[in-house]
Amino acid sequence: MGRFINHLLSKNSLLIIAGAMMHASALGFGLFYTAWICLVPLFVFTYTLKGKRAFYSGAAYGFVFACLALFWLPVTVLSLTQGTIAKALLTGLLAFGTYTVYYGAIIWFFSYLKRPGRNAYADALLIAAIWTISDFLMSSLSNGMPWYSMCIGNALLGNLYAIQPAEYGGISLLGFAVVFINYLFAHFFTAKQWKKMTIPAGAIIVYMTAGYLILSNFRLHYAPSGEPVKVALLSGNIPNSVPWNAENGNTLIKGLLQLNDEALRTQPDIVLWPESVVPWTYRPDDDFIKAILKSTALLPATYHIIGMGTSLSKNELYNSAYCFLPDGSIAGRYDKHYLVSMAEEPIRLLSWTLLKKNEEAYFKTGNGGNAITTSKGKIGVLICNEVFVSRAARASVQEGAEFLVSLASDAPVAMALGVVNQQFFRSRLRAVEVRKDIAVSCNMGISGMIAATGEILHSDRQEGGSTSSVVLTPNTMEPKSPHLSMITIYFSAIIILVFFYFLTFKINFS
């Protein structure tokens, strides 16, 4: 512990802090230009370190990164309805501790396989492979905890051309490219080989050119499957600090109904509401739903997709998205498949459930379909953190979804702008991966629309209630196979095994 603190407070601590700040900013704000150099301070600082010194330096970096990127997490857990100090402390300690060990392990493992005098490109491949495998394992094991899904490739989601290779290689391919180029910059900087800085700069140009060509190829072969679908995005933008009680409940409902009237004036095919619009569960005789549908009587072909809970028992719920027709019938319902740990479900370690009380209500994992069939086309639905899970979007497309909708509420994390941005950027990533238009309605977050090309055609974040209109184009084009996106993972694993082989037989190469 003492060595960890010494590294954190060393004379080079400014490098750790600067690097962690660049890293967190690139991820949270999609700073495309910063992404290519955000890891350079870390690689420069740890360039010659070995063993424990490498681990402690990486751990110090991870701790600072976690403080900057996850400062909101324990506060958010504490603010939830079922939040307690114990839950907040446990979640914070797990997250901060995980990233501290995580980055320490990455740097230690790289230093273990690295050899003096080795070819810089070989070392760049090695650290890119280690980082890519590490990010893949971290995100794969944490579908219910999106705060662990901060793959370095997400730093490229803010740029249209940089995101395009995700169609083929997913986020892993983006991450591999980012780490590889960052290391080359760091190596040439440390070696003071200034002219060779043009090599990683050239690699960026090659990467971006590839992105441009991928986008051009998709546009060339793009084929709509039906008529454009007009979607009205509706968000009450109700903060967590505003309680639903006898004093202001009617005012909040009145405001939502007024927004509904505004949305209907655009004569939409679909009115898309955010996640958990009201704090109660759906009932067929719900006056709120009746009022919404009454306003829609003159638009008999308009669907409403509304996020509401579904009661199963006293202590079990579904986090659902209901698709209503004006006559009150339910065209379909989607129950969320990937729940948020500590918020929607308790953390489970093997057979032991942490911090679950019998009187608390928790959500249950949905086991129904992933898409809803309507006369406007087949709709794939994602709720909240499901935009962080690649499998969620792919599952709906496999069921025939022609476009996607995302319902979310960023009210618990509204203070963390980087998290709000990432929620929207992940929708962009899903659009490119499966090549479907996606409409986003988010309470206290960014609402908008991303085309299958990855182009952000509309984005908006308001402090008060808002409505806006977007147009989606359905398509039945098959996305690239998910097995293709694993090629980067397999390639990375092979690289690591090859370096182990060289280490075992004492072979060096330059």
C-alpha cells in the first residue's frame, strides 16, 4: 500500500494525472483527436518499469482514472429509492478497486513480456493485444454494470469515420487501433525519434481512410425495406429530486399530457416515451394511459411506445416497454433482458445475494422476444443500459427488427455529463454495428436519432420537458456476423501466445 501511495505522490504524478484526465475525457466526451494520444502519458511514465514498480504505477493511474470517470457512481447509488450507504460504499469500493487492479495488471503483464531492444512495432502489437483482451473480458463479465464497460475504443465514437470499422470488428477493433497508435507515439517520444512520429500519424490517416471507404460501401448498397417512419420523441425531463407525491403528482402528469399533445401535432407514426415514465406499474384501467390514448383518437395509426413497470408479484417487476394502439390494445411488450446491478437487481456472488431485503421490490430479467411487430415495421427495443450490450441489439435484429428505439432515463446520473454522452454514443455504436436507424428518448439525457450510417441526424438535451420529430428508414439488411467481430479478439490472443512462446524459449526479435 505504501508503494502504491508513493507512486501516486511521486514527482511524475503529474503524468499520471494528466494521462488519466485525457483518458477519461476522451471516453466521456468522444474527443476523437485526444483518443490517439490519451494513453501516451501512461506509456511514457511506465516505459522502463518492471515488476512491482510497473504494477504500482499502473494501479496509481487506474485509481486516478476511476476517481475522474466514476466519481458519480456511489452518489448515484445512494440517491436511488433503494439506495443505502452500505450499497454506495460497496459499489464505489468495487469499482475503484477493480480499475486500480485492472490497470496495474495490464501494465505489469506488458512489462513481463516486454524485452529491451525489441522492435517497437512488436511491443505496440503486444500492448494493444493485452489491452484489447482485457477490455473484452471486463465488458463481457459486467453486462449488469455498465460502468465497467469503458473500453478504450469508445473514445472514437464521437467521429463518423472513426466509428465505421465497428461494423466489422466491433469495439475491440477500435480499441486495438487506439492502443497500437498511442504506444507508437509514446515510444518515438521516449526515444526522441521525432521524424518517426509521422508513422503513427500516417496510421491514423490509413485508419480514417478505411472508415471513409466502409461508409461509402454501405451507402452504395443500402436498401430501405419500407416507407419512412415518423417518430415523435417525448421526454418530460423530470429530475430525480422532484418527488411524485400528492402535492405535485397531478402537475407532473398534466405536463406529460401537454407534451403528448405537442408530439401528436406532428402527426407521427410513433410517439416514443422514455424509460419508467411514471413511478407506478401498468394497469389496463390506468387513467394516465387512458388520457394519452384519448388524445390519439384522431390518429388511429399512431403507436405509443411507453416505458413502464410490469408487476409480477409484491416483490417482482419487469422493466417494460409497452407498445399501444389508440384503441388501448397492446401491440407488443418488451421486458428488459439486461438489468442494472444494485439498482434493478442485487449483486449475486455464486449463490449468495448481497444486500437484498425481503420487503424490497426488484426487477426480473425478461425472457420474451426482443422485437415488436407493428404495421410500421418490426421494432427492436433497448432499455437504458442495454445500449451498452452489443448482444441486445443483435438479438432484436436476428428477430427481424428493421429499426431500433432506445428508452432511457439519465436522471440518476444527470450530473455526470460524460456518462450522459456515453449513453448516446453507445446508441451510435449499436446503429453502426447492426446498420439500423435508432431513435432515442431519454429523460434528463440526450434524445435524438442516429442513422444506420452512424450519422447523428438529431440530438437534443433540455432542462425542461421537450418534444422533437425524427424520421427513421426501416431496412432488412443483414449486419455483419458477430463472429467477424471476434477476429480482433482471436488475433490478440494469438499475439499474446506468440510472445509467451518467445519468452519461454528465450527468443528475442528486433
